Amino acid sequence: MRLHRFDGHGQAEVAAIMGISRSGVEKHLALAMKHLRDALADCGFFDAAALQWQGTRRG
């Protein structure tokens, strides 16, 4: 997650750095995002952010 989101490496670069396939990187990123969503939901932040995002989409 850090290599891709924060250090700016593409998924293919991350795969090469970590010695895994690109699909492996995609799976790890998806799992990391799920953990983050769950953690944010547990503290109530994700729900509030989702409601705010929905409000801005409606105009």
C-alpha cells in the first residue's frame, strides 16, 4: 500500500520490487483497502465521510 499509494509506484513496479505478480499486488491492495474501510467504520469515521460524499454528489 505504501509503495503504491504514498511512494507513487505503479502496480507493475510494486510487483517487481516485492517479487510477486501484478495480480498479487492488486489483491494485496484490495485487502488493505478493506482493512482500512473496516477500521474507519469501527471508529465511525467512514460512515460520516460516506454521508458527506453522498451529499456533495447530489449537488
